[in-house]
Amino acid sequence: MLVLLAGAVSCRLLYLSSPCSARGIDMNTGLSRSYGSGRHLRGRARPGSSRWFRRYRWLVIGGWLLIILAIGWVLIFRSDRAPVAAALPPASERPQASGKSAAAMPPVSLPADDAPHAVLTEWWYYSGHLQTASGERFSFHLATFLRQGTLTHTVFHGSLLDHRNGRLYSEQSRTAGNPSHGRKDGFEFSHGPWQMRGEGSRHVARMAGKGFALDLMLNDQLPPVLHQAPGTPQEGLLDFGAAGLSYYTSRPRMAAEGTLTIEGKVMPVTGDVWFDHQWGDFEAAQLRWNWFALQLADGADIMLFELFDRQGAPVLRMGTHAKGGVVTALGPRDFTTTSHGTWTSPASGVVYPVDWTILLPAWGARLKIEPAFRASEMDARTTTLNVYWEGAVKVGGSHAGRGFMELSGYSPTAEQGGKGGKSS
């Protein structure tokens, strides 16, 4: 578009500066006349005529340049960095890190809060392990991101790992607006081959991409988990400091069954899936984090969340231990994480800390975390303008298990919070 407009402006300038136009030569008679006499003979310049353009050309060119700059600013920069749209609550009624406290925020109400909210940032996230009857193993993640800035848009990310051969499939899509179906007691998103639907404890997750497809029904036998840092007043609400406030709920071990298709081969699968939902007026782009979702063989489900600002300074360290319906909030003194191995992405140059040791003294746990596939970077620069590591992990040490890990906000050049060191 910019190239076409620039070409149009160049043609207009060439036309206005041509010898015939500048000197006022009458093409019918061949007689030359001065600009002043021609102007007197022809009267006022008509809008759209060559004389009108000659007189006002710089105003026209300047106006087009302003329009081009405005369009470029909206399309390239403002969609992901803009303030909350007018459809959202007034700023005085929205959570602000420096204003309204977490104690003043309304409590979580489910299933109503499973539905989309009028907030800046929201996502629904499935991370799961699947297997066939013959023991073939797979893992996947499927996420819907809703961003309601100046331009509302929705992004879908998905990946699938075949553990037999280490082949990683991925797909992503972005669409303007909010393609949800307006449920008040759950959520439902549909966009091409992507579908997410949640009604209380029963969910549907579908996605498809080049060479793969996934179609799952999910069910949960336990109530959802509301994550809470110890000593904070509101269950299910986290304070991200200057980045804002976020509600966060999970269903850590949903039973899944359905079909998986790889290169045209359809396979029935079952497994366990971790579901996350976060929403609030917060800026994820201001944060870097290490996230662990671990399903231990003894039935315990552990979520650990370490957040840093983009300079690497700690913002929040917390977690949740859930087992048999008993949920325990974890603070920074309740667990220790140590990174001791990295993987460097050849595509982005980012160095990710992918090998970890996690200590939870209250449960006598010393967990060794290793990625199922080290090259699990999600390159989302075409949809969300970022990259992140998202993949299955194996849990060993004092307890066996499996899980998922997400490392987000890392860059090739910045100091990386939590990398190569110890957090406690």
C-alpha cells in the first residue's frame, strides 16, 4: 500500500513539474503566455484540475503522508500496545498496580468467570500428555489469546510432539475481533479448524495444522484450583506489580479422550490435560517467566510460577500444591529452583534454561526436570510478535511424573532472570 501511494505521489509531482504545465504553453495554438495571464483568462482554479493541484500540491502531499503514518502506526504498533478499548470499564474501575488493591477486587465466581471478560489480556490454555492403546506417546499445547486493546484481536497457538520420533508440529492463526459465542457460563471459540469450548468440568479442544489434527473431549472430577500467593487477600488473584493484576484458575488433571491424526493416520488417544485460564488488565509483554505444571505419579499436581521484569528483577514467586482436593498455596520460601542446563534456539538465538532441579522441602521432594524435546520453541513472531519455549517435561528424582514447562519473555541479549542460577 505504501509503495503504491508513493508511486502515485511521484507521478503527480512529475506531472506538475512538466515543461508544458510550468510555462503555460497552449497545446492547441503553440502560443506561450505567462502564468498570470493564463490564470486571468481561465478564472478560478477548479478542484481536481492541474492548476488546483499546482497551487495546493504540498497540502495534498502532506495530507497523504499523515494518513499513511497514521495507518502504519495503528497496524504495526498500536494493536498490541494500546490502552484498553472504550468497551471496557472506565479506568477508575479497572485494576491498576499503583491504584486499586487486590483486596478490593471481586472474588472469582465460576462458571461465570470461565467466560471472556472485558479486560485487556486473557487466555485459555491446554497442555497435555496423550497415549494410544499400544503405548505410543504424544504431548500438545493449545491456546487461545484474547487481546482487547484499540484493535481487539484473537490468536490461536498449537503444537504437537510425537515422542516416537521427536517430530514437532506447530500451527498458529490470528483474527480480528473476538470469535467467541457469547456464553455466560463458559467459553466457546471457533476459528476455522480451531475450537475451544468449556462448560464447567466438561470441555472440547480441537485444532488442525499441516500434517496433524487433534479432537479431544475432556472431563474433570475435581473442582478447579484458584491460585493464590500466601498472605494475599484474594483467592485466585495475583499481583504482577507494575504490570497489573491477573486472575488465575486451573484444572490440573482433566481426563481426555479422542482422536489424533498424523500424516493421515487416525489414532484413538487418552491422557491427562492441564487447563489454565488467566484474565485481567495486565501487560504480559512487561514480564518474563518460568512456569512449571507438574503431574506427579503419587497424584500431586504442582504449579510453580516465577516472574521477572524485562530487566531480570524478581516480581513474583509463588505456586500451588494440590492433591486429593487439598490445595496448598506456596510462597517463595516453600520451593527452590536451580537451572543447570540450557538450549539455544538456532532460529531466534534465545538461550532457554531447560534443565532444572526443584526442591519442595515440606513434601520431601527433590525433582529433576528434563525436557522431552529440547527444541520446543514456539516461534510466534507472525501472530504475537514473540517467541517462547513451550513443551513437555519428564519428572524424576525423588518423585516420578511428567508435566509441561513454559519459558517466556527471554531474548538473545537481555540478562535472563532465573537462568543458570538458583532461586529460593
